[in-house]
Amino acid sequence: MDSNTIDLRNKLIMTARLVVRESGMVAFNLRMIAERAETSTQAIYTLFGGKAGLILALYQHFVVELEQRLLLLVPHSTPIQLIYQTAQIYREQALSDSELYLSATTPIATEADVLGMLYNSKVFALFTSFIEQATAEKLLLPTEDPKAIAKILWSTVHGAVLFELCTREPHARTNMVNELLPILLRGLGTFA
């Protein structure tokens, strides 16, 4: 891909992200995104294959940002700290881009297999490796399937963040990740 194509691809992703931030996934319209990016809808079809492909690219960008933040922490933290830090970074990104985060379960995002992309991403592989490291260091109980534990923990964090974003009760809008993760890790752990 030449630099002009890469630039256009990035511009379309950032324009789509801005549209979702401003108006939610309901406003995700290829013609409007193309106009705001000063290009044609044909460019979207050529670069992404259509609406589902652009949505998938949008979420891939979100996951790459998460990955970049995580990689900065790896050399400086223990596996248990990395599990906590992953959850906190995920929460921070979700809260800072809540419309995009909340749109992950819309029919169009489901069609694009956003969650499948997440579970097959480098971020999820990193998270699983933190669990494997913690198990190897006997900080977590041995498991035959670290990826299953990673899915359980990730799903719990996702649910906690979703609850925090969606509740109307002001007193319930707390960092539930801080409340749930220690309980789960104590249950999985060999530590007190």
C-alpha cells in the first residue's frame, strides 16, 4: 500500500471514529463518512470492502491503541500487576471513547465480528500470556486452559465497564473493575 492509500485509510478510520463519538453507531453512514473525509464511498469499498470492514478497522484501531499502552508496561510489572493494568487500561479507553465501546454490541458490529477480532488479537494473546506467567510463578492456580481463564476475566472486566457506563444510578457509577478483579484473582490465586 502506498503512503497516499495509507493516509486515506487512516483518515477514513479517524473520520468514522469521530462520527461514532459524536452520534453513536446509529449515525454510521458510509456516504456521510466519505464526504467528511473528502473522498468517495468507492474508496471505502476499495479499502475496507464496505461498512462491516470499516467498522472492523475502527475497532482494530481501538485494540492497537490498547496494545501499544500495554507493551509499555510489560518490562516493569509482575504478571498480576499486568492483569490489573490491562483491565484498568481497557476501562480507561472504554470510558474515554464510550460511544465506540457501547457500539461494539450493535448488530452491525456483531456482523463485523468485533468481539471475535478482539479474542484473536495481540492484546488478548498478551493478556493470556500474563495469566500463563502468573500460573508459572505459582501466583494463580494451575489451569489446563489459560485462554479460558483469560476469556472469563476479560468478560468480567467488559461487563463491569459496561455496567459502569450504562447505569443511571450515580452511586453505582464506580470503578467496578477495582471491586471485581481482586475477588476473581483471589479465587484463582494461591495467594491470600
